[in-house]
Amino acid sequence: MADGKMAEQMGKGAGFIAALDQSGGSTPKALKGYGIEEGAWSNDEEMFGLIHQMRSRIITSPAFTGEKVIGAILFERTMDGQVDGKPTPQALIDKGVVPFIKIDKGLEDEANGVQLMKPMPELDALLARAKGLGVFGTKERSVINLANREGIAAIVKQQFEVAQQVIAGGLIPMIEPEINIKSPERAEADQILLEETLKALDAMPGNDKVMLKLSIPAKPDLFKPLVDHPRVLRVVALSGGFSRAEACTELAKNQGMIASFSRALLSDLRHGMSEAEFDGVLGGAIDEIHQASTVKG
């Protein structure tokens, strides 16, 4: 799948993006949800081996194809690993799924109601390695807890600076300034983020595009100006702690937004399932999220 075809699939494809990018801190929780308790591994290598087995099982499932899952976000170790004897990005491409890589290294402590991304001193090397493996884009997450304009402006500034570095590396950035859906100032934070992001998009040099990964707004269709912006390839939604049913209900209210779910996609999968049972449960989740991403109202 050439870059042009990947860009077309990302911009116009009828489907959603699977987030398979749990990193070191969130891996034990993801494994527990999958039915593997912490005592099942004795070191990080074994832990990452178990999560890679889970991701491989998902990617190789007959339910997981580019017909409905148009993209997938990988953790760095998953990108560097293999699925079915192939580099993971190639295994995705062979199924018609566009590969992305999570590049952020975690969050700074909260200041001005937000958590900025930690420094990424080795980013250029990671981008070069990802590009060589056929990865199309990146994802970088920061968090907004309060409707503090100074803090939100700082997050947007940092995100767009990283985006320019990603673009220079030949990849498409997926900017993720997540708003905490439990914030008492969620609606106000949504509005400030919309305003600051529109300003940053309008100020972008050149003619490159970015993707946006956003919390589903409290007010339906609030982010429609971002969906319609000429510098935005696609706006995708994170589930952010909603159950799959809740996330799908809220997503379906937002024109032009598609899902990029993690927990809401994987929550019912268990290690001990038979292959038929696993594929059936995964297929049901994929169908539900695809419906919310493509049928609005």
C-alpha cells in the first residue's frame, strides 16, 4: 500500500482506527483486562511478550481487516516485532490496515490544568525507523484536565511543534490533546481547545495535513469546523473511559468523526477464549464501532 493510497484511506475510508498502543505503564492493566494477572510474568520482557501475543491474535483474526478497521496505532515494541513472520507494520498493510506508531514518552506533571508531553530526544531516529518499516503516521498524546486557556494553548503549541517534526520525517502526525471526560470543566475545555486548534491550523506553513484525535465533545458536532478544515486529513475520537456502548452512542452524534478506540474495542476479549469465540467477540465489537463511525444521527 503506497503512501498515496494510505492517505486516501485515512481521508475517505469508511471505518475506524484500532488503538493497539498500550505502553509500559498501561500494559499490566491491559493484560488484566485480557484475563492475565500480574503474577503471570517475572520481568518486562515477559510482560511485553504477553501483550504482543494478544495484539498478534487481534491482527491475525479474520475479523480484523481493512474493510472496517482502516488503521491501527502500534506501540514501539509492537512495531519492532513480528506478526505471522512479518514485521508488524507489513502484517497490517497486507490486511489493508494503515499502520501508525505512538511516539510520546508519557506526560509531565500537571501545570495550568494540563499535562504536556515529556521530551522526545530520540524522535528523529524513531521516525526514520518507522518510515523504513512502512509506517504511515504517528500519534502523540497530552492531557487537558481543566479549562485553562494558558495551559491548553501550551498543549496545542507543543503538539503542533512535534507535528512539524513528524512531517519533516515523512510521516503524518495524529495530534491527541485528550480532554478528561470526567473534568468538571469539560464543555469549556472543549471550546477553548477548538479555538486554539483552529488558530494553530490556520498558522501552519506549507500545505501538509495533520490528523486530530480528540475526546468526544460534550456538545455534539462542536468539532465540525475541525472536520471541515482543509489542513485536517481526519478527525478521530478516543473512547476516554466511556464503555463501548456509551462511546458509540456519543460518537454517532458527531458528523465526520470516526473512532480510534482502545479499551472500548478490546474490553470483552479474554485470553482463555477459543479462536472461534475470540473472533466472534472481536468481530462484534468491530461491527459496533464501525457502525458508530459511519452511520450518524
